[in-house]
Amino acid sequence: MPSSSPSVYRPAPLHLLLAFASGGLLTLMVDFNGLVGLHGGALYSSWVAHGTGTIAAILFLALLRLRARPAANIDKPHAPLWAYLGGVSGALTVMLTSTTVNTPLALSGTLALGLAGQVLFSLAADRWGLFGLPKRIPRLKDFAALALIFGGSMIIIFGQG
């Protein structure tokens, strides 16, 4: 008998693993950037991170170009201009985390509060459909998850007694 309930989207295990791995890479990035920031300052840390990222991207794109077949001329829509501001927010993020990781917040406190900020901003972006996202009204479970993340952040930061 067919189910009358709406289909529920479940992420594939590979997607969950990739998202989890990106969290580990983010931790390494913040730690490395913080070390550079400790010795050269937050702005220098951002320049180093984005300079090495640019070099890595150029090399990766060059490898892809060598291996890729010629693509058909398919007209793709252009990204909106505001989409290019990701680099600005990335530079600011590196400077802020490079600073806070070298305070009593340390790496775990910086990342925990950063996660809380990401979830809070994501709920606002969903609610108001920012940046072309479809509008979605946050539910009680979304705010419960945010409260648990924030509470866990406070335990990480202040529970080291």
C-alpha cells in the first residue's frame, strides 16, 4: 500500500562523511592560520592562506585542463555579482579566527562559537530567503539545535575548571 506521508530527503552516507571530513579540514585550517597569525598577525595570516589557496587552485585547474575533454559550448547563467563577495567574507573569517584561536577561547572555543554563528546566520538566511535561497520558516527543532550548540559551546569554553 502506498504511503500517504510526503517523501523525506535523507542525505547519502557519503555526503555525511564528506561534511564531517570538511569539519576536520576546517579545524586544521583554523589551527594553521592561527599559528601564522601568532607570528605575523591576522592580516598576514589571511594573505598567506589566500595566497597559497590561489596557487593551489591554479595548479588544480591546470591539471583539470590537461585531462579534460573539450566541453560543448553550453550557455551557463552568470553568477550574481554579490556571489563574488565570498572571498571578502573568507578573508575576514581567517583574520577573526586567527585572532581568537590565540586567546583563551583556543581552537575548540573558536570553532564551537563559530558553529553557533553559522547555524544562527543560516536560520536567518533560510527565514528571509537571503542570497537566492528558498524561504523556509525555522521550526522549533532548529532553535533547539541552536540552543544545544550554544550550550555546548559554553561548556567547552567555561567548563574547563
